[in-house]
Amino acid sequence: MEQANLERRAAEAVLNLQPSASIAISYHPLFGHHNDIMLLELDEKLLPDILHQRVVVRGQPDEDAVLCTQSKTYAIKFVGTSNSVFLIPPSDQSEFSDNLLDENDQSQLPVASILKVATGTMELVEVAPKLDKLKLLLFKNLYRPEVDIEMEGLGEVETGLYKWDDLVDLVQASDDELLSGLQALSALEIDGYWRVVDVKYMDMMLRMLLHNSVLNDWSLDALDQDRVVDVLQSDGFPHKLAEHCLCVYGHKVSEGVETNCVWKLDERKVCVHFAREILRGGKKKIEKFMEEWNRKVPECMQASFTMLEGEVLTERFGIETWVRALSVSSLPSSPAERFSLLFKERQKWEWKDLQPYIRDLSVPGLSSEGLLLKYTRRTQPTADAEPVFSAR
């Protein structure tokens, strides 16, 4: 009890040290490098998550570790310091206890026992989640019913399928960011595994839905979920995939306990789907593209070229204008990689063409203007001219 009181006196003396005051220090008998002890500097807003153990460190052996809360991702950076930072063990750590005072002399001043000299601290910097890896993992094995039947009986390693816990271990993102990434890829959980459905299979379902809407005189603005799913099931599509088709190409307009869910097909999503399908075979003259596009979309929908912002690029060859596919969803989420790829496509970009391909980029602490300053050069021949951006 006497020894504990003495240790508390030393610890309290350090905590209550006033400006310009001093305290005697000495080496602890266990003084050393103690590589298992690191200082972490935190923003106050993160303290509750740290203290209540609501954080996790994620990363594979070949990756720089990140710290994740429920909703955000932080890079862990070591920052060195030229000042000496002394670590003093807390008084309640018996393994470091050391009676530095004479127990019979209560007038003796406390002496701080130094366990380690820290050369720097770890800092947390909010970063964008690394979701490109998620895309890579899920696109390696797209959901195709005929292929999945062939893979029945194989283990997870052979099939390359991933459950939620697998993705949490492999992808450096918070749980909320990971879920948003899955939604952005239109992924769904099938038999416990997160999958992206092959585009050809999605095309078959959409076409069958549109075909049945004509046969059954359904309004595409008020599709009864149960009726649509039942009909698609009778055509051979699994129940979960039929519901997924409505989620991908539409949105709910009503939902009740006693009434069925009602969906409306999204005009832009449906039209973009058919535009992508047409351009999958390569670039086309804009007149032929528009003619074919208008022929494919449902009669009640109006295809407009403005729908294709961030989906296609136009090129002029002489008097002819050609259109080709370049979907923003296929581009990397890293700003450096995104701009590098874009400037390989075109050496110079007008703002109206560039903006759709970068507006989804999100870098904590850096605005859109900051991204442009960092990765591009802006030229503007005259005050009235549209700015043009090239690689920095």
C-alpha cells in the first residue's frame, strides 16, 4: 500500500506539472525500446470509438494498415519528432512498478520513472476507402447460373466466392463504406456470398420484364412486385434475382404492410443499359447509334444523349461524329490513377467532358478544385473561352 501511494505521487506530479515547473526523472529498471508500445495522437471526436473498442485495424501483410470506425477509414502514419518524449508507466501497471522513493521519508520529492523515449507518434488521417479491390474481387467470378451449377460441390477457394467477413478482411474500408461500395456495384448476397450478376443475365431479365409488361399491359411506372417476380420466376429466373432486377433498374414508389410493393422503372437506368449494350461491340457513328438506341428502349421512354454523361465519349473524324463507351463506373477510384487513365484517353479535356468523370471522386480534406490543381493544368486562351485541362 505504501509503495502504491509513492507511485501515485510520482504519476500525479507529472499530470499536474505546471508551466515552468520541473520534476526529477530517472531510468526505469525496465527501460528499453519497447517496440510493442506506440503513441497514438487522436482527434477528440475519435476518442469514444477508441475507448469503447469500436475500431478495427485492416490490411493484408503487403498493405499499409488502416484504422476503420463504423463509417470512416483512416490511414495510420508515423510522424517523427526532434523533441524527446518520455513515457512513464501508469501507477496501476504492476509489471512496471518500481519503488523509487524512500518509504520512510515522505518529504522526498517524487521522481518520474522513464520506461521509454518515443521518437514520434502515430497519427490518423482520414482517407477514401480502397474499394477498387472490392470491384476486382467480385468481378473475377460473376454470377452466371449455368457456371454456378458447374461449380457446385467445389470449396470456397476453388470458386473464388466471398462472404461478408471475407470482404471485411480483404478490403480496406469501414463497414458502412463497404456496404455502399457493394450497392454501387449492384451486388447482392446469394447463398451467403456477395455476387455481381453478369450483365448478359441482367439483360435477359430486363428484356423479359419489358416483354411481359407489354403482354400483361403493365405500366412501367407502377409495377406490382409480386406479380413481376411471379412472372419472371415462371420464365426460369430465381426469386431473388427477379427482385434484384427491379432494384437495379427501378425504385420503389410505395410500400405498405397490407399492400404490395410498387416499383417504377428508372428511365435513365434503362436507357443507359441499352446504350451500353449497343456500344459493347465498339464505337459507332452517332446517327446510327441514336437510331439503334431509340429502337431498343421501351416506347414509353425517351432516350436523350444527356443521359450518357459519364458513359460515352464523342470523337470527330472529318465531318463525322463517332460515339464510344467510357463508363465512369469502370474507372479506378484513386484520383492519381483516374486522372492518369483519363489523360491517356485524351491529352486535353474541356470541362463539360471532364466533369462527369471526376465528380464522384472523394478525397477527405481536398475539394474538387484542389483535385484539379493537384492533377491538371488549366489553360484558358481568353476570358470567354471554356477552360481546357491537361496533365500536370
